[in-house]
Amino acid sequence: MQGKCYIDEESGMLCVTLEKKIELPKNKKVLVPQICTECGTTEWITIDTTEKNPD
């Protein structure tokens, strides 16, 4: 499952909410946590949302 990261305002800690689908900003490289809901293992992946111009 993908996660969406945010900073908790009270504790200042990095937190993650599990999302079925997240909206990604366009023309950015976004670091997204992939979290196993069975064991809690987290793998960070980079998703490139930049549009590629065909030459």
C-alpha cells in the first residue's frame, strides 16, 4: 500500500497515512513509502511525474 507522509504539528514527527491511491503533483519527482500491511516493512520509491517530450 502507498503512504502519504506529513509532519505531525504537535510532536514534529514524520508520520504516514496509508492510502489506496494518492494524488501526485505534476512535473516532480516524489518520494513515496510503500508499506507492507502484513509485516510493516517500508520501501521508499521515487515516482517521476514529469512529462516526457517525444523528439
